[in-house]
Amino acid sequence: MKYVIAFDVSMGKSAMVALSQERVEFQVLRSFPGIGDQTAVQIIAELGDIRRHQSDKLQYQDKINKRGNKRLRTILYFMVMTMISLRKKTHNTIADHYDQLKKQPNGKPHQVAVIACLNKFVKVAFHLIRHGLLYQYESGKAS
């Protein structure tokens, strides 16, 4: 049984946003350029309690797979695509990571680069949520 705020299908989008605005997860997600209220609420609704997904042990896999929540993967994919399309208007480490992957001597294919950016976003977002920090471009630059 889940003990998180449940979003009822009959609720309006504005009601879901109003319920989420006080949550740390919502504030952290909204601090990323390219993530609006609706996207942040959808991510929170699909994940439930984000802290239950976190682990101190990192697991690396060699290939892209389709395990997990399909709706969440779709939301995150389009969110990363929005971040990449807004890279000329806003500073974003996720879009910078995409550009870096594409500019390598043997540049990554588009889909591989997008999924790599999605994975980077998830790791950065979980770290920020765990520590209650907002996204800041200057502190997230790749060295």
C-alpha cells in the first residue's frame, strides 16, 4: 500500500499543481530549465515517493533497456527533448551533455545521446532532491 499523496484522475491539473507546490521534489524539478508545472507533477505522480527509488549503490548497465514505468520513460524522454531544444535560450547541463556526446570524434547517435542525457538528469535530480538543493547551472557544469 502506498502512503503518498495520490492524484485522483478527476482532479484538475491546477489542483494537482497546487497539491505539489509545497513538496521539495516539485521545487527541485521546477528549478531545471525546460520543466514546467505539469511535467514536474507528472514525474512526481508516476514516481510516487522519489526517495524510495534512491540507493547508495549505483548500478551501471551496458545497454539501453525498456524496463520500468513506460509512462515515466515517455515523460522523461520528451522532457529531455524539450531541454535540448531550449539550449540556445537557457543554460542547462543536460543539453550541454548532449552537445558533448554528439561532438565526440565518433559522435553518439541521437537516440543514444538522448538516453544518456535522461540518465544524467535522473542522477542529478535524485541527488538534488536527496539534499534539498535547487538546480543551478554554475554548480552542475562538467569539468
